[in-house]
Amino acid sequence: MTFRYSFTFPIAGPNKLPRFKHWAVEHAPGIEVSLPPQVPVKSEAMTIRLKSVEDRQKLMTLLADVKL
């Protein structure tokens, strides 16, 4: 199965990938994601890839009130 669905969410500052990885391990352990190789520091959003629409919906719900 491939990562067919994408989700873009707001995230600012340096070290976006490590911060998201740490958050995902703690709060979304059952959701498999494909992360970009890097995200520019000046970027204020990050797009990740997901395997299913259900995973995308779960992640949207979990990230609704989180400030990364």
C-alpha cells in the first residue's frame, strides 16, 4: 500500500521534522506517515503523506488544537 493521501498543517520554527516525529510517537502511534526529507526553516506549513482517508481524518482531529 502506498501513501496516497496528503495533509498540510501549520507548523513554524526550526526542527519541524523531529518535533512532529516526537509528537506522532506519543499521540498518534497507529498512524503511518511518510515525511518529507526536509522542510525549510522559513516555511510555516508541512505536508505529510498518509495511507488512508481514515488516517488523514484521525490526524486532522488529533492536530486540531495542537501547537507544534
